[in-house]
Amino acid sequence: MKISALNRKLHRAFGGRVTAALADGCIVLRGELDRWDDVVRAGQMAATKYSTCHVVNDITFTGGKDAPMRVPALHDDALDGQTPDVLIIGGGISGVSIARELARQKLDILVVDKECDLALGASGRNDGEVHPGIDLGRGSIKHKYIRRGNAMYDQVCKELDVPFHRVGQYVCFQHGWLRPAVWGYCMWRKYHDGIADTELISGRELLRREPNFNKKTRFAISNPDSGCVCPYGLTIAYAENAVQNGARIALNTAVLGMDVADGRITAVAPHIDAPEGCTVIDAGGRLLTPGCVEAHCHIGLDNECLRWEGMDYNEIVEPLTPQLRAIDSINPQDGAFPNALRGGVTTACTGPGSANVVGGTFTVLKLAGKRVDNMLLKEPAAMKCAFGENPKGCYGQGLKKSPMTRMAVAALLRELLFKTRRYRDDKLAGKNPPFDMKLEAMLPVINGEIPLKCHAHRADDILTAVRIAKEFGVKATLDHCTDGELISDELAKEGLPVFVGPTLGSKSKAELRHKSFTTPGTLYHAGLTVSIITDAPVIPLEKLPMCAGLAANAGLPMEEAWRAITINPARSLGIDSRVGSLEPGKDADLVLWTADPLTTIGAEAYCTIVDGKVVYQAE
């Protein structure tokens, strides 16, 4: 069925409340319906026997409310005062397998789950297929771990005494004319993706192996590596083995409380008695999350309510200025800081703009404080470099000097990296080269201590940034990555962190013509670590959760949308030991929301906490 015909059919049935679109080879249904039967019916209308596409039913059901978390009725103090080395929340297959592995290290491990048994969620409610990895692009995270995991199942199941059968997998075809195309696909997957056992077999051979298959089958893809295991049984076996090695499991135990001391999370527990004299905040059923993390902005360097007086982010005098440091321009009294805290953003990576090919160092700081020196989380965090229109426009069009072309942008960056490498090698060899402040500033880059923070919108600029980073063996992040959706398969091979945005707003220049909120979802499904950015003040920093919500509405899974503004940027910036998640030992940067900001327009922080101190409280 053509997408236009499907949309006409949906319009007749639901009065324009549901639309269909093609995305990543799938039919995606979006809209709002207040009857569950209608949500199902819309999906059935798209998923006909004549359809060659998968169907993603992303219709919002408005006819009911999400059920609240089911909390055990019984309360006891059996776990009060306990301080395990590792607390694992959730007794699914991920939680208990981690417990089993960590138990080898003789750690005190406690697994808690709110249900009466393990594996009562997704872990015990799936088909138990051990995937061969045939349809996953090489270089993606999924491909990497599925192939490694597939090879480990025989040994793991033997150790745990869990039945495992490599039953194989067949993909059958009834049309012989498809065989050349399918053969080409199989060979590509076999040799490019490393799926060695994949083969194309005839219908006659298939029926010899499996006599009960459809006699009309002309040929089939055979994947012998595919297997089958009982997901519930495997989860229980992992848990039993973890317990045998010293781990503990507490069922009917919901995590409802968290203790904070000295600005750090000290405990996450079912119930915590508040010490005398401490501040108690009644969450009142509100959503609690880690403070949001912005991976790329210019807060404090491009001040609100000011013109040239507050524009301290671009030094447009020469294209190479690595010696500049963001901390020397950051103004913590800028009105953008309290606005960001009200919007639930507690940490930001901020620095120079993109006028220069190399602009200077970014820094990561907490957004609560009066003196920037006391707010720093990581300094320096990255070295800013820029490709494409911005340096070309500032120098080639504005000042009529180099760089006028993309070739010159790349050449200037290469020259600086060459000089830095030679400068470093001369110093190590004891040649005592003349002091050069620019090259000194670049040494952390060439030594792999900080990444190049690559401003790149257009696909060719993104890949030029990748090329240069590989030439010199330096770390890099891909910032903005507007055309990333067009080259997601190529970026998946490189595995670099991507910071996508700013996406809200107009397509104000040629490089932004492919700007779309579908990009984060496409890059995530390709296996990349995606962070969403505002590039504030391009988008106000307090709108970071809104941008994540719009990305979720466009195909990024909701859980990943939250990760894109919390733990993902924290990991990509190298600060995940401090912020990005709610774990004992991490900084107590917390946000209580008036409503879920990813799904509710107008939601904002009810209470924002930084380093254990309330820095914003709604009236």
C-alpha cells in the first residue's frame, strides 16, 4: 500500500487525527486517539499482508492514565542501614547477569526488585531468540555485542546448566526472481558484517532439512548461529549463581528514597528516615530525575539582554586561537544561569563560538554559583574547531582572507596539528623548542587528553572532521551533526559521540536544510551514542528537555531521549563518574518536575538541587 493511499484511509477512519509516514524503511503511525480499539485498528490498517514494511505504532493513547508504580504493601526495616558495595535496581536479566559477574570480585552486591519474583518484566516476556546479527550494520553497538554475545551463549548456558539450542533461522522466499538480489545481500552481510555461517539454500534443500515448510518456497537464507533459550530460566539461573557467589536479592522491594550528604548521593533505598535537622522535600508523586547535562552551548559567554558588551565568544582576528580559554569569559551572573536551573539543567559544557577554525577550550561547569573557579567540573574539557560556513563566512566573505574554502579550513587545522606534534616530539627529545602558547594549548589534544570538539553541520564537513581526527589519532566529538541522518551508516563505523542540535527553530542557513528531529532517532538506531544540545543561546538552555521530547516524538525511544540529556552527554564529556544518573557516590544534582517535561508542554522544575543544595524552588 502506498503511503498516500494509507493516509487517505486513515483520514476517513479517524478524521485526520492519525497520519502515516515512512522512516527508516518503516511505516510510522503518529497522532492521538482516545479509544484503545482505534489505536489497534489503525495499526492493523497499516500492517496488511500486502505491506513490505514494518509498522511502528507511535499513536498516543489519550483515553486513560499510565498506571502508577505498584509499591509493595508490606514495609519492614530489614535493609535499613545497609551499605552494599553495589546496589542493582531491577531483577531483570541485565541486573542479575551484572550481579553474577561482579560477584567474581568478592563485592557486597544487593539486587532489589519491586516485584514478587525476578524477570516479571521484559526479561521474562520475550521469545528468547539468540540473534545471529545478520541485519545489523557492522560497527554499530548492537552488532558488536550481539555477535560477541551470540558466541558466548554455549559456554554460559553450559556453566549455568540452562538448555540452549542452536536451532538456526530460515528466511524464506517464494519468488525465484528475487534470488540474485538476496544472494548479493547475503554475501555482503557474510563478508562485510562477519556473519560467516550465513548461506543461501534452495527450496529443495530447505525441505530436506525441514519437511514441514511451505512447499512453494523457492529458496531461503540460512543462519545456523541463531539459537533459542528460555529467557525466564536464564534469568533465574544467573540470579542463583550470583547468590551462590555471595550476592543478595531482595524482592518486593521498591526504591522510593535517596539519601544525600556532603553534596553526594549516599543511598538509594526503599525507605530512608530523615536525620534530625535535615531538609525534607515532599516529592508528592512528582518525577525525579538527574539534573540535565548540556554538551554544547555558550552560556556565560554570549550574555542575555546585552549586545556587543556581552558577546565574548568569538575572537575574529585570526582563524587559529587555541590559546583562548572559555573560563576567562564566563559570567555566572548572566540571567541565563537561573533560567537553566528552572528548566532542570544543572551542568553545561560551554566555550567559544565557531568563527575560527580553532577557537579555544571549552569547560564543563555546574550552573549554580557566583565564581566560575568554584563551579568547574572539568577544565579544559575540549578544544573547539569549526568546519564549513562559519569560518568561511567570517574570514573569506567578511575579512576577504583565508580560509575562503573548505580546503583551507582543513589545511589550517592540519598545519596546527602537524606543528603541535613536532613541538611535542622536540620537547620529549630534549631539543627545547621556543615556547609557543598556541602549541602548548594544543598539546592536550595531540596527547589524547581532550577531544577536538568539531562544529560540523554538512555531511562532507562531518566526514572531514572524522578524517582529520583519524589522521592524527586524536579524540573527537561531532557537534551539531545536522546531516548525520544522511550518513548514519558511515558514522556507525566510526563510533564517535554525536551531539545533535540546535534543531528547534528555522533553517537559517544552507547548512541547516536537512535539520530534523528525526536525526537523533536515526543515529541512535544506527548504534551511536547520541546527545541532544541547544547550542544556547541559539535555543534557550532551559528548553533542553523540550528538544529531547520533540526528538522522542520523532522516533527516538523515550528512555533514550532521557539518556540523551543526562548520562549520554555525561559519558561523552568524561564526567559520568560525577553526574548524569542517580547512583550512590555521584553528585546530588537532582530535579523534581511539575510534570514530565518530555511529554508535557509547560512542565518545569518544581525543585532543582545542585551538589545537595536547593538552588531553585517553585513558589
